[in-house]
Amino acid sequence: MFPYKDDNPTLLTPVVTLVIIGVTSLIWLVFQGGGAEPRLSQSVCELGVIPARLLGNPVQPVMTPRGPLTLCAGAADAAWFTVVSSVFLHGGWFHLIGNMWFLWLFGNNIEDAMGHGRFVGFYLVCGVLAALGQILTDPSSPLPLVGASGAISGIMGAYLVLYPRVTVHTLIFFGFFITRVRLPAYFMLLFWAGLQFLGGLPSLAGVQSGGGVAFMAHLSGFIVGAVLIKVFSKPDLLAATRRHTAVFATRQPWRY
């Protein structure tokens, strides 16, 4: 399931959303070498969040089919600022492009509902608390945590609260067969959140994940965004955007 547009026009120009996309992309190209080694590994190890190291726990090797692997062995001791810096780092091109697409798709409407300044704070708060959620549920993990996914998950949680019935145009993949459907935002977003919960169950059960997806960061960010949107949104802007969106809303958007 991949959303590609929504019927939710904006009133404000999403300046901050565009700046975040630009800055994050620039960091990827300049500081992370566009994914080229050794700059990619150096940036991830030095500026990403490593839960075990951040909490002073022993860093255990990750078991792989080829044997134990010690990640970021030469990195300096972790600092707390990495919970912020990690939000602007990514592990690959698809990671970056996917995150920036979701940021553009849902972020412009959330910025519309709270204004530019508040959106900056909201984005950073969601990103930091999402990282802390992953750290608390998997404190012994030696895997570096990077990506804007937690912050963007917060935006998606906020979108669920503000615009649950807005139509989201989505691609559905069945092997090589692809179809398009119109879904209400609440269905698409809750389905996505459910996948994150299922993916994060091993961490909740105390099983260290050897994968590269921070499911609990996604779920934590989603919950934080849904809770904090009432604090960050401006009633006057929200009322204006909802009136602007109302003409596009539909209650049974299941098919083309």
C-alpha cells in the first residue's frame, strides 16, 4: 500500500516542509556522500542513535548468517544530541526518498494547521520522542537508528486526528499487479500503524531485532503526533483549512 496523493488542499505555502526536505536531502548528498562509503558508515555511526551505547549498556555483536558482526566499533561514545542529528540522516536512497515523499504528502497539511514556526517544533519533538520510544523498548540494541521516519510518523498521527475522512489515493500491489484505490485517511493510517505494531512485537517481548526497521520508533512517533497535535495546532488556521478541505471530502471513497 503506497499513498501518492490526497484530496486535501492547503492554504499556506508549505515553506518549512520544503526546507526540511531540502536540508535533509543536502545532508544526504554532502555529509553522507549520497550513500557512498566510507562517509555513509561514518555519518551513521557518529551521528546516529545507538541505544546500547547511549544508555551505557554493553554493545553486543549482531548475529548474521556469516557470523557475529560488531557495528560502529570505532565510533566515539554516543552523545545525547544524536537523538536530534539522527532525524536528518538516512541509510539509503529508498529510505530517503520514501521518507521525503511521506513528509511532502502529509506534512504540508499539518504545517497548514499550525503555521510555520510551530511545525518546526512539532517535527523535532516527534522525531526525538520517537527515537526515545525505540531506545526504551530495545535498550540493548547495537544498531544505529537513523531516519526521519519517527518525525514523519508523528505527522501521520496528527493527520489521523485532524483529517480522518480525507480521501487518500493509494497504490495497492499484488505481486506484479497494481491497482489504485481511494481510501479514507483513517483506514490507510491505522492499517500502517497496525503494521508497525506487529513489526515491533519482538522488541516489546525483549527479543533483539537484527533487522533495519525501527518499528517502535514509528509507532511511538505516531502516538506522540496524535496526542500533541491539539497542543501545536492553531484553532483559526485549523478551522480555515477544514473549510477549505470540506468540498473535497467524501464518505465512501472506496473505488475509482
